[in-house]
Amino acid sequence: MRTQVAIIGGGPSGLLLSQLLHRKGIDTVVLERKTRDYVLGRIRAGVLETGMVVLMREAGVSARLDAESFVHDGVIISYADEKFDINFKELTGTSVVVYGQTEVTRDLYDAREAMGGKIVFNTENVQIHAAESDAPYVTYRVAGTEHRIDCDYVAGCDGFHGVSRKTIPSTVRREYEKIYPFGWLGILSETPPVNDELIYVNSDRGFALCSMRNANLSRYYIQCSMSDSPEDWTDEAFWDELKHRLPSAEAEKLITGPSIEKSNAPLRSFVTEPMRWGRLFLCGDAAHIVPPTGAKGLNTAASDIHYLYHGLIQMFETGDSEGIDRYSEKALARVWKAERFSWWMTNLLHRFPDQNAFDLKMQRAEIEFLRSNRQAQAVLAQNYVGLPY
Ligand code: APR
Ligand code: PHB
């Protein structure tokens, strides 16, 4: 088989790139190690920057998003029994959109299949060969049969645990990582959200987040031990702990119900440089991970895809390699700003086991300054709604 761009990974990054390129007449093949249902079974974050919405529209996949998503003009920060708004619309003229990443991925799968996009599921032993040559190729196995795809370029969209990043020699790769000493336990419940806006909570018992998917589907998170598993928390225990962390007014009006999904996630900051090696380009979680506190995971994958898509189109249409030659530099410039914001939000709102009394005073002072200073709020707002591509 031959294609122009072999895409490893059928998550949002790989599907969005495939859909964008297809609409420009560029042939792609997506190799996904799981099934579509398995991929769609992953519950992920739900806040989209305008840049991601624009890309979905450019990909012709925004009909449901435009019809069903919710525009959010700001968030609420709460600490002790206090809370205050950060009004993105007022501070930046821009808002964000709440629309589950699972729905983004579903819409992309539907669009790929409607356009006859080539997606191979249940691939095993994917390997990237000759990435540094002018004739890279990918091998993989499906149902015991070996296959080879010759291509012009390879997009590594296979997430943190994929093969693409590791294809870049360790002598070339530079990796930067910070692992946080806690996790997030999240539940999905068919209950009305406790508030119209997201609430980010810094409480003396730990972080909490109140989010939602729609008027009767809420998403809540509490900071938990790294060693906690969902089975360690009954629904009742989760709701009780969340109420202890919420401001009293929200704790009183919180509507609880059975969890329809419960999962925990470790928190990590991670970046690999460079994001290109020869004709292999890393995108999304294959290249970088952020703690979910700033809702930057998918939104930073989106800017990677934006840069790579435009660079590949420029190359295929004009032979000018400027876009792909500068891909890593441009993508990383925005990645590191997203890493900083996510790291800062995580430090602002979580309790760390090694925090002493002074550290807690510093954290409180940071929140109080944010509450009292419009410029400080504007900085948070600019980062949350998304820095320019
Ligand atoms: N071969 C083929 N497919 C693979 C391989 C492999 N060796 N390894 C991983 N994959 C697939 C996974 O099954 C997954 O479907 O690659 C896909 C990667 O998708 P994501 O992990 O969702 O990464 P990405 O598409 O970059 O999306 C980033 O997802 O994890 C969240 O917070 C993250 O919101 C961000 C978004
Ligand atoms: C979510 O809705 O799942 C969500 C929202 C904001 C975040 C993280 C997760 O920062």
C-alpha cells in the first residue's frame, strides 16, 4: 500500500489531521491499535479553545459541535468559602466552548467514515522505518498478517504510550518531565451541573473541579492520592468529599446521583523535543502531556495539527518545505506556553504533600492577588481561552 501521509493513532489528533488533509486531496491512512468503540469509550476533558472550534469547522466536522456545545464566558475560582469570577469575554473578548472530547472524536470518526477515509483498527506492532530518508515506510500487523505502507511523511499521533516518540533516537530526543504527587478522580453523573460555569476549587482538603457536558450531564473531579483507584471510592464517598471541598452554597445545592463513569488520572507535565525527525512529525500527546488543570491537552494537540496541516499542504502544493521545516519550532513555542499555564494552574489550586505554612500563605496570596487584580485575571483569561497559533 502507498499513501502520502501515514498517521499513527486514531485519537483526536490523528483523525483531525486525516480529515483536514483529505479535504485538500491529500491521501492518508490512519493506523489505530484499538477499535473505534474502545477509543470512544475514553472519557476526557471538555473545554475547547476557539482555535480547535475553527479547525473543526475547517475540517467540515462542526455541525453537532455548533449545535450542541455550550459557550462559556468564564470560570469561577473558589478558595476557603470564597469565590470569584474570571470573565474571559470581558477580559479578552473571547470565550471557550464546552463539548466533550469524546464527542469531538465521535464526530471525526463519523466524518472519516462518511468520506471513505482509510482507518485500520486493531493494528499491532506498528513500526516506523527510514524516517530520515526520502522514502519512509510503516509496517504493522493485523490479524496475524504483516503489512507495509510506503509514504511521503509519517504523523505520530499515537499518544504518550505510542511508538512514534520512541522512534526518534534517544541521542536526538530531549525529554522534560514533572510528575505531580497526586491524581484526579473524576466521575460523570446524569445530574444537572452545580453551576452554569466551571468551578475550580482550592480547598484545604485538596483541589476539586465542577464541570459539565450538558444540562443533565455533570463532570466532577477531586484531587486524590496517586495510589487511589476508582474502586477505592464509592459514589457516596466521592460526593461527600466533593461537598467538603465546595463553597457552602454550592455544597448545599449540589445534586448527586449514581456515577455512570468513574476514573482516575495521574498528573504529569511532559515535553519531548524536537517534534520532528526527518519525515516523522509528532503531534499531541505523542509529544507532550499537561496536567488537566488548564484544559490544554486537546487544545495543544489542535495547534500542533494546525501547524503540521498547513506545512504539509504548503509542501504538497508548492514544494516549499518552510512550513514543515519550522513545524517543531512553531509547535514547541506554543506547547511550552501551555505547559507553563497548566503547571501554574496546578500549583495554584492543589495541595502538595510537602507544602509548609509559608507555602500555603504564598498560594493564598497568589489567589488573593488574582482576585483583586484585573491584569492578573486577564493573564489567566488569555491563557485559558488560548494563546494565538
Ligand atoms: N499503534 C497504533 N495506534 C496507537 C499506538 C500504536 N502503537 N499507540 C497508541 N495508539 C493510539 C491509541 O489507541 C489512541 O487511540 O493512538 C491514539 C492516541 O490518542 P490520544 O492518546 O487521545 O492522543 P491525541 O490524539 O494526541 O489526543 C490528545 O487526548 O489524552 C488526551 O489529554 C489528551 O486531550 C488530549 C488528547
Ligand atoms: C472537563 O470538563 O472534563 C474538564 C474541564 C476543565 C478542565 C479539565 C477537565 O480543566
